[in-house]
Amino acid sequence: MKVSFLLETALFQGIAPQELEILLPRLRMHKEQFPKGAIIYHAGERIRELGIVVSGRIQIETYDLWGNRSVLDSIGPKTIFAETYACLPDEVMLVTVSASEDSEVYFLDAHAMIKAASTHPALIQNLLTLTAQKNLNLSRRIFHTSAKTIRARLQSYLSFEATRQHSNDFYLPFNRQQLADYLSVDRSALSNELSKMQKEGYLKIHKNHVIFHKK
């Protein structure tokens, strides 16, 4: 189960099952469970392990000195997180990682992974690809939040989700508060704008289910 699951993740793409069986003990992998709302990593920590979501959902977020939250990403099963900080253990984390649902996570020692890459080069190639993808995700958020109005931010983000999910009928990875945090807007103002857009025929929305009508 463990090997078959890991082979379906982007981190171990291109690695044979027998190769992974030999590799895993060197990576010091272990699994932990987190209830909804639990903090996995705190901002300010120095870490040495990256995580792979087994089940549930993990949220990457930042807090300013006044306690205001910005959601940077929400990730589900087979997705890795904290890889950049784990590979740079002298750097303190600038983000907080928490469980937005009851979750299970595999943890891997990043230094051991880098050492193993000398005989398993696909690991480094996959890690570089994943890091580039994370940078792209952050760039997308900057793009969505650069719009001056709440409606423009919603249109930008919803258009992206429709394209990503290849449908105008899709589910958001965020609840209403998380979406407001991701777009850096007030939750009430966001809800008001969504109601206006629904009345005007731009979309239908129920919880995180959206049917988006382009206009």
C-alpha cells in the first residue's frame, strides 16, 4: 500500500517499485495523523522533513503581526509540501502549515533524499519540477490578487479554476473564508459580490460548488 501510493505521487515518478522499496529506509519515512485545525509546521521553525499528504487537506498560510491571515495554497492527497524549507534547514519558515481537514501525512528526511539522489537521479529531477510548479502557483495567486476590485479577483480566479478543471461546473478547493483569505479580501464583501454575480447570471454557487457562466 505504501509503495503503490508513493509511486502515484509526482515525487517518485519514474522510479521502479523495487527501487523504491530499497530507497524508502534511507529516507526515514514515517506517517503522522493531524486533526482538523492542527498546526503541522509553525512560521519561524527550521525543519528537515518535507511532507506528502496521504489523506485530508493541508493549508499553507501566513499571518501578519495583527493576526490577519493570507492563504497561499490548499493541497490534497499525493501532494508534497515544505520541500523548499526542508532542503534549506538553516532558513526559518515564513509560512504556517495546518490541517484544514483530518489528515494523514508521510514525512521524509530531505537531506537523506538529496544524498540518495546520487544513485536515484529521478528524485532531484522530480523535486525541481515540483518546486517550479509551486513557484507557478504563487505567481498565479499574485496574478489573481493584483486586480483592484473583488469582482475582478473572483473572475480571474474562477476563470483559472474552470480552465484547470476543464469545466465550468467545478468545486473550489476552499471554503468561503479560505477563498477570501486566498484573494486577500474581506469575507462579507466577498459573499456580497458572489451574491451580486449570481443575481446577474454570472454564476451559480452553493458552498464550494460553482457553475460559472462566462460573460
